[in-house]
Amino acid sequence: MKANIVVDIIDRTPHRIEKTHDEWTTEDKRKVNLDNISKDILYKTLGKNTFSKIKMCKFAQEFWEMLIQLCKENEQTKENKLSVDVQKFDNIKMKVGESMNEFDERVSSIVNELNALEKVYSNKKVTLKVMRGLCKK
């Protein structure tokens, strides 16, 4: 980028405009090459889903900032899912007409989701929860 000859009337600062390829210095070429290498590494390490969200970025810096934003969103999503799953675990009860195997599958599913979110309950706590969640029959 280079300073534009035309100065902004309002704040009296020159705007930046893109240099033509002929105007590039050796340093400019080196920076562009590094940017391309960085983008290539990022392209190769991302999954298809994540890549589709950031493929429109032009520079590696934009890529990186978008990845940071996506990770923050993923962290918020993880916290929300953890909160919901903890509440499911706390409120689990055996349904009327539900078999013991079905109830065990529901409990195991919730416990596995919590484990994946790094919330681990001891076997004792899970067993007590199952015992308290059983219907009287």
C-alpha cells in the first residue's frame, strides 16, 4: 500500500491505495510471499467446515482474526451446551413405561456428552443419580 496523493478534505490525511506490481519493492515481495505461505499453511490445516467460513479472507491476518472469532464463538457454544447438559443430568428421571436399558442409555448419553465437554462425574455420583432417578416400580 502507498499513500494516495489526494488528501481527505475532512481529516486531512492521505488514504492508502494498493501499489501496482511494478511498484513493489523487494521487501513488499517478501511480505507477500510470507502471507501466501501463511495462508497455505492455514488452508491445509483447517477442516472443510471451518475453511468454508474463512475462505473469503484475502490476507493471512484476516484469516487469523476470523479464526480467533470462530474459536470464541465455539467457546460460548461449548459453555451453553455444558450448561444445558448439566441441567439435563441434574433433572434426569426415569419415564413411565421406560425400560431400564432405555433409561441407562439416556443417562450414558448425557454423561458421555458431559465428558466430551470436560465435565466428568464420578461413577459414584452417576450411580446415585441413576438410583434417585428410578421410578418406584
